[in-house]
Amino acid sequence: MIKQIIGKTVKAIRIKQGLSQEDLAHECGVDRSYISMIEVGRNEPSVTKVFDLCKGLRIKPSDFFKLVESEYEKIQEENAE
């Protein structure tokens, strides 16, 4: 579930920033397919890669993890109902 939340969060921020997957990949020094795999929840980035992604997305890692945590808690609450 966390992989999907991370992916969804990366994609939402990337789109909000007006970046293509190619743009973000270039900023992070990775292949576009790697960004795609993260966004669809098929790849879970390491902490180092999360920091690289945050740099490319121009967001502080702490803010990124707050967004992920918020989404995680929302899903937990929905599942508890």
C-alpha cells in the first residue's frame, strides 16, 4: 500500500509542478521508465531516491513524507469503517 501512496504522491506533485516524467527523470538522474514504475506503484524508491525525487520536485522530504503519511492515515480510517 505504501508503494502506491508514494507513487500517487509523486505523480500529483509532478503534475502540479507542470513536469513531465521525462523532466523529473532528468532532474533526478534516472530513466523515465523508473519514474513511471514508481508512479504506478510497481517500484518502491529507496530513501536516497526519495530525497532525489524531492529535489527534482522542489519539495522538502519532510513535506513529502507528511503528504504520504496523511494519505496513509486517510486510507486506514476508511478501512476501519
